[in-house]
Amino acid sequence: MSRSDPAHLETPLPEPVDTAAGTGRRGPRWERRKANRPSELLQAALEVFVERGFASARLDDVASRAGVSKGTLYLYFDSKEELFKAVVRHSILPLIDEFRASMQASEASSGDLLGEYLRAWWTRYGSTHLSGVAKLCVAESGNFPEVARFWRDEVIGANNALVAGILRRGIDSGEFRVVEIEPMVHLIMAPLVLKTLMRDSLDACCPGSASLDPQELIGHHLDM
């Protein structure tokens, strides 16, 4: 298993036990912290990537923010690119999995389900610092095509498949008219993606560029 394998990251490191004392008490605080180290590194990396972009993010800065040495960071991740992929797999892909499970278990109408998803997408992702990762990928795709391809394949692909599933559900039940799924998925997601990109770019220097309330935008979009 590679050091960047998501399964490795999600498996907590064992907490040491003070066997010499025979009490089963946990070890010293610095030892216990090792169990949380992968998630601390990933949180620090997320902050640095969003603040500085991929090109300007330095592993030294990530290590410093996480309170560890650069050598410790390399124990878990081979490169900046692998660290970035681990950040996405740790912080964004689980959200999509959670959305998918919720959608599959829902008994709501397909129209209501689509609305629930778009609102959850904005609340849990679009309005948070996580959306800064999308801005990074769009802005730096020309210089880092491998990072962009990873984002397209693992994030955009998974999200689009989820929306496509809702559309097929509605078509099969007769709630939606028959449409071409792929272009409709892009039409459904485009306004929110644009809203997010504007919030993280133009609105930062030109307040009001993305002034329309997101929930109001979603309401009008669903009505249309």
C-alpha cells in the first residue's frame, strides 16, 4: 500500500499503551498525537493550497502549519502532487459519498431530491473553503494538467454521476421529461459552479460581483 493510498490515511495509527505501568493508560501526549497526524497534515495542506495555489504552496509551509518537520511530512506523502490528491480524497470525496448514500436512501420526489442535493452541495461545499480547491484546479490546469485531470476524473466525474442518477430516477418515474443526461448535468451544475468561482475570485476584489443570494439562485434555477 502506498503512503498516499486513501485507505492508509483513513486508518488511525494505533495509540500507544503504557504497558510498563500495567495500567493500560495511554502513552504521553506527544505519542498520542501521532494517531491524529495524517488528518492534521491534510488539514494544514488544504489551508495552504487554498491560500496560495498549487504552484506557490510549499511542503515546508504545510509542515510548519501542522507543527511537524518536513521529514515527517515525507513519511506520509511522496510529493506535493500526492499530498494534493490525498487532501481531495480526505476532504471532498467523502462528501460526495455521503451525498450519494443520502440520495439513494431518500423517498422524496426526484424534483425535491435534486433541490436537496443542490442546496447541500452549496452548504457543505460551495460556500466553504473547500471550494477554493476547484478555483486552484481551474486557474492552474494549464501548468499542472495532471492535477486537473485528477480533479476531473475523481471529483467532477463522481459529482456528475450523482446528478445523472437523480435525473434518470426522475425520467424513469415519469416526473421528468426525457432529456439527454450528460448535457443536462452540465446545465444543472454550471450556475452553482460559476457562483462559487466568482465568490472565490472576482468578489474578493470587487464586492458585489456574486451578490445574488445562493439559496435564491438555487430556487430560481430549480423553477426554470
